[in-house]
Amino acid sequence: MPASTIADGLRRVGAGTRRAVTRLGFASRFTFAVLGHSVEGLRRIRLTLREIYFAGALSLVIILVSGLFVGMVLALQGYDILQRYGASESLGVMVALSLLRELGPVVAGLLFASRAGSAITAEIGLMKATDQLSAMEMMAVDPLARVVAPRFWGGVISMPLLAALFSTLGVFGAYLVGVKLIGLDPGAFWGNMQAGVDFREDVVNGIIKSFVFGLIVSLVAVFEGYDAAPTAEGVSSATTRTVVGSSLSILAADFVLTVFMFRGVGV
Amino acid sequence: MTLSPPVRPSASFDRSHTTAVELDNVTFGYDRTRQVLSGITMSIARGQVVAIMGGSGCGKTTILRLIGGQLRPSEGRVIVAGQSVPDLDRDGLYALRREIGMLFQFGALFTDMTVFENIAFPLREHTDLSEEMIRDLVLMKLNAVGLRGAAGLVPSALSGGMARRVALARAIALDPMLALYDEPFAGLDPISLGIVGQLIRKLNDALGITSVIVTHDVYESLKIVDYLYFVSAGRIVAQGTPDEVRASSDPFVRQFVDGEADGPVPFHISAPPLAEEFSVHAG
């Protein structure tokens, strides 16, 4: 292989690494800046409530419908497996644990990333592309406090609530299929669930997960919007990066959190 | 061309500094290989309407961003109302910006707010005025630009000219000492263009402010400004009053004013010889 080809390759790797490290550095500084402006941002409570409405309330349809169907499918599949071992009465607890520990936070997080995260990125990116953020700066109003912080906290607050609603509708969907459709005993369905679900281990850990996923999605969304190239293509790429980046981060963080939270399962 | 002294100082402009904006040998580049501005020196007296003219990408808007503190010069001094802008900390810069109104190229109106809310925005952010007082002030500003009847509209319902006038009303909402206009005439029909031009001049005189217009619209600018700077490739290549510009024989000024395709600013950008490009050989 000619030396110039090797040198070109090394140069590209070096340039790529430098870009990645620079972006990581900017992302870190951005994170601290957003957290630093959070008090100022939360003082504008009406803006944060507005963002909870846009990120949370407007995501309700997709979250509730998805939760219902995931719960129903989980009940059908779970019943098919559990009855082979004569444990169909455990359907309630299986569905509840699956939803509270994993599916609720993770699927709600993925849906939140694609529904609300992408919208946040596109909105901030377009504000940047149309000079609205610059206009705000020139009016002596910090966009981090006025635009970014309310959206960030709106997402962080919304996510655990959405995950809880997802799990609730999932359990309800499983009840419809397991009890009303298949004919399981409702007492066993609810009783086993109550006995098998631990508030600290399962419910609280699920809430912690959904809070962490909310932080991840919101931070990725506001950063990608703020860092987007101020063009149509730049905003489009940033929106895609938000969905892909936050989805992969959720799955990776879920593994790490699960390792720490449920060490009793043999890890 | 000769450099004329500042003209038409406004009697109603009562701020303490006679020079509203001063750029002294300012150089700016995004990195060492991309020099955007070189040795820019200009002095804008209070009360003046000054145009910075030049072709697209010549560095005009960069000058506005340096004045507003959005960029810092690599070398030289940027002084606004006696304060060195690059040396200001965040609070100092924001305090200065409260004294500056800026109109962006396409208005940069907040699309999630109505026209009324857009103009009320700086008042709400920086004053403790009652809602009643804010309402009156907003309607007065809108009336000044002839759009009091559009207060309830959203920006997407406005024409380009109307959006520019709303942005103008927002820029003067806090009665600034300095107004910066980035391409205020771009993309406007002749009527809107004339309206915006006259509004800039009238508001400047009525409010006693200083206006800096970045534009490439030579005819409209000559009607309303006191002084013009011509920028090409990051340098000031000519300057003067409108009368001096009209009478100028400077090749760059003539090319710009007469809209000639070729001249000091060449039609073709640097490229290999045509014959070489098409492999045409003599004989």
C-alpha cells in the first residue's frame, strides 16, 4: 500500500477523532450551561408548563395506545408460555414486572424520543435557522434560559409520567386479554400481581429508569437542535440524530441500570 | 473618494457620546485561513443613518455581528457608546444590547407568538410595566409602522413586507440608542421596500437613534442614508455621502451603483484558463 494512502487514511481518522472530541467537549459544556440556566429557566414556570404540555400531553395518544397494545400482546404471548408450565395464574405478575421494570420505561422512552424529542430538535433547529435564537440574544435574552432550559425540564418531567401511564395501560390491556378474553380468574390475576410486585425494587427502579431516559432524550434533543446546521438539511439531520442517538443511548443505559438495579438475578 | 465628516447629527439624540459606533482597524476571521474582514475602520456619529454596502458574502453582516457583540474581532477595537464591546462581560454585553435594536434579514419573528406578543416580548423581558402599559406601548409601536390592525395575526399570516415592519417595531420596542438593520430591503416588492426605507429614516429622526443598515440595495439606500461605506472582500473600498457616491468615478462604486456584471468585482471567479479546461489547443 502506498505511503500516501496510509497517510490519507490516518489523516481522516485523526480529523474524525478531533471532530468527535470537539463535539463531545461542546456537548459537555452545553450540558453544564443548561443545568446552570435551569433555575433561571424554571423561574419561568409558565414556559416549562407549556413544554410539559407539548412534550407530555401531546404524546399521550401514542403512549396510551401503544401501552394498551403492548400489554395485550404481552398477555397473549405470556399466557401461551406460562400455561405450558401450569403457571397461567402468574400472568398478572409477569406482565406487571415486565412493564414496570423494562417495557414501560424503555418503550415509552423510545416513543418519547421519536414523538417529542424529534419535535424539540426540529423546533430549536428551525429557530436557529431562522435567526430567532440570534434575535433573542440581541434582545439581551439568553436562549439557554428562555428556550432550551424549559424544553429540557419539560421533557425530564414528562417522561416518568408517560412511562407510568404506559405501564398502567399495559396492565389494563393484559387484564382485558387475560381475564375478559381468556377467562383467567381476576382474583388470581390481581392478587399474584400485588404479591409479586415490590414497590422499592420494581416500581421505584422503573421510575428511576424512566427519569434517566427522560434526561437522556431531553438532553440529546435540545443539544442536537442547538447544534444543528442552520439549513433545512442540517435540521433534518439533527432530527434524525436525536431519534437514533437517544434511542441507542436509552438501550445502553437500560442495560447499565439493570445491571446495578437487579444484581440479584445472577449478574 | 474623499471622507466627509459625519453629517446631520440629530438634536434629539441626547446620549453622552458623540460617536455612537467606532470600528478601529478591525480584523476578523473564523480561522487563520479564512479572513473575513481586514483593517475595517469606520466612525458613525449619533443620529446618523449609515449604510454598509457590498456584494453577498463580502463581510457586511459580520460587521453588524461585531457591533452587537455576537462575534469578537481578531484584532482592532469595536466601540459602541464609548464601551469596548469585546471587553464586556456577559452582564455588560446584555446591558448594552438592551440599548440596541436589531432587525434581522427575514425578520426573525418568533413563530409561536402573535405579532402583539412579538413586540411585547422585549418589554416583558426587561421591564416591570403593567399589562395595560405594555398593551399601549405595543399598539403605539405597531401604529408607527402602520400595522396596528395586524396585532392579533401570527407571523405566518404576514407578507414579507409586513413581517419586516413588525420586526422593525420590535427592534424599537425599548427605544434603543442604536438600531442595526441586516438587509432590511431583501426580497421586498417596490412599495414595501419604499415603506421600510422611509420608516427607517423617520423612526431614526423621530426617536433620535443611530441606524446602521447593511444592504446591497443601492438606490433605496441613497434616498435615506447620511453616509455609505462600500465593503468588498472584507475591506472598505470606498465611502462618502449619497451625493459623493452619485458623482463618484471610483470603479468599484460605479460598478455597484450601475449594476455592471464585470469590473473590480470580476464576473468569473478564479479558474484555470478556458482553453485548458476544454482541452482546446491552437493549430
